[in-house]
Amino acid sequence: MNTIQFNDVEAQRQQRYLTTTQRKNSKQTKEGVVVNSLIKDSANAADCNLNDTYDSLVISKNVKMPDKLYEKHTSGEKSLIPISAIAVGVMGGITALTAFISKNISNNQNIDELKRLPDLTRNCALNEETHQALYHMIKCTNKKTILAGTGVLALTAMAFMGKTFLEGFRDVWVKKREADIQKNLQEKLIDIETQSFSGKIQIIRSMMSEKAEEFSKYISNDHEPVLTNFGKKIRGEISFKAHKDKQNNNKQENNINYFLLGGATFASIVGLGFVALKNLTRGKAGIETNIKTTREAIDKIIQGATPDTFENDKQTLTKLFDWINAPDAEIKEALKKLKASPEEKKEFIEYILTKLKTSTTKVDSAVGGDGTPKPTFYSHVDDYRAFFYNYLLDTKNPYFKQLFFGITGLTAIGYSGKLAGEAIKDVQVKKINAETEAELQQRLVSTELRNFKAKKDASIKPLMKEFYKQVDNGKPKEELKVMADNILFEIKNGAPFVYS
């Protein structure tokens, strides 16, 4: 026996945490137990009649192989198709991208100036304090920047080493706790595996007791032979039929549930669609109200406009007209009431119409530069080391000193607390997971025993059918006894094995 197949839950549980040596010794033990269990006395070499062999091994006549044995499912070789599709797809995408770029070049020549994208300044953000310190050391080399930059780099190295030590300490502590958790889990699994093992032994003893009592009705001299009415009173067939009917009922119930689920899903989609349309209708009414209010505000601004407020009113009116997406005719009609000269009205109308038709606008120079397509630098640092840098630039400022020690201390305490919290969380999660695993294995004992019993029944039922068939055929009690002995032997030592 070269290999052992671990198909049941108990075997998987037993093998999960074994070392290589333990797994090797376990396999050798099982091989010896199985082989020793299956050794039978050799037949008499001088006896060439197979009748006793048929009885002793409970061999039936004309037993066909299962239909599933001859089913063949073949599929064509398709493993290279996805690779080919990916390669062709990527190259096709690149080709399409080059066509898009080529098309964009020609479109760029004919596009309206009002629709063009604005020039973009490349803003280089120095968000790391070490990058900002190095930038100032390069830009302005003096005593202060060198001292502050060197201090920041030294603090960075100290923080990195401290962080490495704390994380290593955390990993070691968690590993030690995990070892304790695994030991406790193994202690619990010993009892669980013992329950499964003893349960299987008890199943075998119960089956042997039951079958031996049943065989005695046909073999013992104290009982007269009884016809079994083969095919109708075999134990398990009625329950099998009931099980089949139950499966059919479950299948019908599943179909009904599928239809009910589909109907409920469709009704939910329709209902949610109705609610969405209702929400849009309600929102449309609110938009109309806001537009009406905005138009009233525009009229009020135009009526109250004066030469002193004209510049501010222009900006406000531009934003209000843009918000309500006013058409050109409405804008011209409204601005006729403006108290200004015809030239100012005309210039303002042209300004608004151009502004509203322009697709883009320039970014504020304080944020994005002046639009020149050249790199610019800015610094936005969110780092405790920035306060250390400020303190080194001006050590006489007590606020810089207090900010540095306060924020650095808070950062260190926060990181240490976070690390400790994660370590405790990991240990607790592993502990709870181990307890859950033990509870699961405990619950699976009954499942494993039912699985073992079902396999035993599947193995013995054909032999029992053959036994009852021979009873109906009037076979002598001596030969029936041989068959019964071998069936009991099969129950005790046959598959599935207790040591599997």
C-alpha cells in the first residue's frame, strides 16, 4: 500500500498540524494496520472448486460495473486561447491609442480657442519633511539649514530604528502567544479525535451485533429458514425511497423558492425605479423653485446697480447667469435694464456671453502657478519632524520647542499604542480562531460518525442483498454461515477503516 488517501474530516484534522516526521510515522502505522487487517488465510491449493470461494468472499454473479465508470468527458485544448487573446487585445489597444493620438493632432488644429484646454504648471509637492529639508539645504546652504536638515535626518533614522525594534518585539511576542494557543488547541483536539475514534469503534461493534443477531435467524438450528421475499424487505430500501421522495420534494421547493426570489427581485427593481423617478420629479420641482428665486435676485441686482458697485455686480451676475444656464436672449433682455451707458452694456453682454461659452478657466496663481508650463515647487508637510525642523531654525522660540516635544511625544505614544493594540488584537483573534476551530471539530465529530456509518452501510448493503438472495434460493445453513462470517469480517476490517 503506497499511499493513504485522507478523505474524511478527522483525517484532515489529524494531518493539519503534524510535522514531517510525525506524518511519516503516522502513514507507516496506518499502512501496517490496514495490511494486517486484510491478510486472509490462503485457500487449499489442492481444492480447485470455487464454490467455497464464492461463499467465503460473498461473490455475486453477473454484477455489472457502475455506469459512471464508462462516462468520458473530454474538452478541447483551450489553455493557449486566453494568452493569445490577451496578447492580441493589448496590441489592439495600443494600436487604437495611437489612432486616437493621431486623430487628436488633427482636431487640435481646428478647435475653437474658447474650447481649448489651459496651460498647466507642473507643481512638485514636497510633502515629506526629509525632502523639504534637503531642498532647503540645496537651495540655501547656510548654518541654519545645514543644522536643521541634519537634525531631521538624524531624527528620521532614530525613529526608523525604534519603529523596527518595536515591530520586531511585537512579532516575537505574538509568535510566542500563538505557540501557546496552538498547544492548547492540540490538547483539545486529542479529546475530540478520541471521541471520533471511539465512536467509529462503537459503530462497528453495534453493526456486528445487529447483523450477527439477524444472521442467527437463518443459520441457527433453533430457527426455521424464512423466505426474505428478496428485494422488498431489505433494510434501507424503504428509507432510500423515502429519501429519494424527500430529495424530489426539496427540488420542487427549491424551484418554487427560485421563482419567488426572482419575482421579489423584479418587484424590488420596479419599486426602486418608481421611487427614483419620484425623487427626480421632486428634485426637478426644487430646481425650478431655485431658478425662479435666482432670476428674482438677478432682477434685484440689476435694479440696484450703481457705477460704484458695477464691477462687483458684474462678477455676481456672471455667476448667477451661469448657475441657471440662462440662454443668450434672456441675458440680453435682462441686461437692457442695467443702469449704464450703451457701450458698457454692450461690453458687459459680450463679456458674459464669452465667459459662459468658454469651457475652461485658469487656476488661481496661488495654488497652481501662473500657467507657464514649467515646474514649480511648494511644500505642504504633515509630519512631526517639521516641528523639529522649525525648532532647529529658531531654538530661542519656546513655542517651537513645546510644539516639537508635544507633537513628537503624542506621535510616539500614538504609534506605540497602535502597535500594542494591534498585537493584542492579533493574539485575541488567533485565540478565538483556535477556540472556533476546536468547537467546529467538536461539532464535526457527529458528522464524521454519520459519514463513517453511511460508508459502512454502502459497503455492506450489497453483501446483505446477496446473502438474502442465497437464503431465498435455499442455500444450506453451513454455506450461509460462511457468507455471514465473511460479512461480519468485512464489517470489522473492511473500508472505511477506523485508522483512515
